Amino acid sequence: MTQETGRPKDDATRVVSAGRRKEWAGGIVNPPVWRASTILYDSVAELRERVSDTHHRLFYGRRGTPTQWALADALTELEPGAEGTFLYCSGVAALAAALLSVLSPGDELLLVDTAYDPTRSMANGLLKRMGITTRFYDPMIGAGIADLIGDKTRAILMESPGSLTFEVQDIPAIVAAAKARGVTTLLDNTWATPLLFPAIAHGIDLSVLACTKYVVGHSDVMLGSVTAAPGQFGRLRDTSLQLGQVASPDDCWLGSRGLRTMAIRLKQHEASALTIARWLQEQPEVAAVLHPALPDCPGHDFFVRDFKGASGLFSFTLAGGNEAARAALIDGLELFGIGYSWGGFESLALPVDPMRYRSVTRRDDAGPMVRLQIGLEHVDDLIADLSAGLARFRTAASTR
Ligand SMILES: *Cc1c(COP(=O)(O)O)cnc(C)c1O
């Protein structure tokens, strides 16, 4: 999107204007909730004509209403070069539909070892049962992925930065190796969103978001999306319709509402998270901070080269201590909630144990790991809270 001056529009502007079509919602700014199952036609002829209509016209509730189309359209617009977006009732549902649109029995999937745990479960459960095998790969493999691509390899699913440990992959090198062999590339782009990593522009075929996180942004809706590169949308849409996928209009309405502030929220998440990450690095109780924007993060150079910024989720490891000392740190936090998910306006702290979910890579961490989602509270208040937490950790670790 460029203005008449030729100047590319800023992300903050694009998230405000994307997908807002007057023909769908009149002049209403955020398209209202259009709930529907049955759509009535004037005649049998009109009913017959609509069956094969793949354009945005009301047909039957499962094919959506302007409430869903507006959000899907906005997400497509935010991925320069994309053909279309399909929405799902959760991020995991989006991953399942994307994978099933590409893979058939006998095929092999290459999956990054640092994938989100439920993605790993899907590969080892549902996909395996369908006769689809999975090979896990080291997130730092880069162009070396070519050696893993065999006759049966049909797809590569990346997630960058990696879940819990935040390794950044050399996505252009992996995409190049995949393209050379006709292998479809998928990326779980939830951490960066298209604003910080435009996946389709980087050659990804199917870009998956757990919209539950930053798109919704308020910890009150489950939602997922898959945005497809040119030529990839047809089979994604067909598979999704065959699976009966439809995201609820109420949830999509909240998704659209959240999206409009995503750019400005991300900027604040980024700034506060970086301040806290750098502060944690200075604390004697902390052994390591795992954040893509820090130079010692594996793949940091790829982060600098490919990403437009960081979001608000990262981890740190404690210098020694045990499970009880980690719990002492987390349990007493005032501003950080203890809970799954992230991307909302509020901060969260989670005990994480990445080695439970790795099969081809190893880590030797000095102590237990904590994952932080940095919310929109004032950063000084969050640091004070964490500082008290580290003091509790110190006491618990020395009196065991
Ligand atoms: C949360 C998450 C998902 C799944 O999204 P849900 O909406 O919770 O199903 C997928 N990938 C990543 C990286 C996530 O953090």
C-alpha cells in the first residue's frame, strides 16, 4: 500500500485501514456482528447460481458474513503479496487445516524441534494416525535442511522464534531449499505477526497466526488464521470448508476490534520487554536471557536481517535453584498472572521446561526457566515486581 506520494504507509496506518470495505458494512467503522445460518434467496435460479460462487456474497453461515470477511481481508492486506486468508476457531485449528491442506498419507513433514508443544502433539498424534511421518530438525539448520528433504517430504513447518527458547531460523535459506525441491513452506508467525515479519514476502506459502494472541490482544477470544501466498489459497479454502471450519462472527468482531490497535500495542510490548530483558541480564540470580533482540540469542543475526522488531514474549533461566525456588519467584508476583497464552494487555509468568518438548536438540541450562509475557503495565512497576520475585528466589534457593 502506497500513498499518492509513493510513500509506503506505516504499519500503524495499515492496521487501521486494512480490510475496511464500504460495500460490506456501509459506513460502519467496525463491521457489526452479522450472525447467520440460513440465507434466503429470491428464486431457485438464484440459489443454484450462488452454490459455486466463491466470491464474497452471502450463501450460508458456514461461508461467513461480512464480519468474518472483513477480518480475513484485513489480515490478507497486512501480508504484502498474499492471495487470501481463512479464519479458524483457534490457532491450533488453523495449524491443523494448513497441514491437512498440504499433506496426504505417505507424505513426510519436516517440523522444527522448537515448535509449539500442541503442534508437536498434532504431528505425533493426528498426522501419524493419517500415515504422515514427521522428522524434527534443529532450528539452526538453515540451508542444511536440503539434506533432510527426501522424496516423500511434502512440507516444512517453521516457527521462528522458537517456542519457549526463541531461536531465530534462517527462513530465506530454508525457503530457498524448499522451493528448489517443490516442498511447501509453512510458518507459525504468531510471535512476530505480519507487522514484524511479513512472511509471504519472505517466500512462505502458508503463514499461520494464533490470532488469540496479538490480533485479539485482550485475552478474551480464541481465534486463528492462515494467510496464503498466490496459488496456495484454493486448496487451503477447499480443505477448510471440507473440514467444516468457520470462526464465529462474535469472535471475529472482537478480532477486528483488537487488530486496530495491534501496531501501537506491539511497540509498547517491544519496548517494555526489551527494557526488562536487559535489566534481567544484569541480575545475579539470572543465568541467561533468551530474547531474539539480544546478541547472544541463536539466530540473532537473522533477527536483525529479517525482522522489523520484537514483540513482548521471552524467557530467562535462573542461576541454579530448583522447582520450589522458581515457584517462590512466580507465586508471589503481584502484576504477572500465572497462566497459558500471551499477547494480551496483561503480563504473565510461566514456568517452562523446554526439554520436555525437544527430540533432536539438547540444552544445558544452569537452572529452571521462566517465560514472561510483558504486558502494557508501566515497565517500572513490572521491574519492581520481578525484583521482589528474584529476592524470593534467592532466599528459597539458599535455604533448601
Ligand atoms: C498459542 C499458540 C498457538 C495456538 O493458538 P490457540 O489459539 O491457543 O489454539 C499456536 N502457535 C503458537 C506459537 C502459539 O503461541
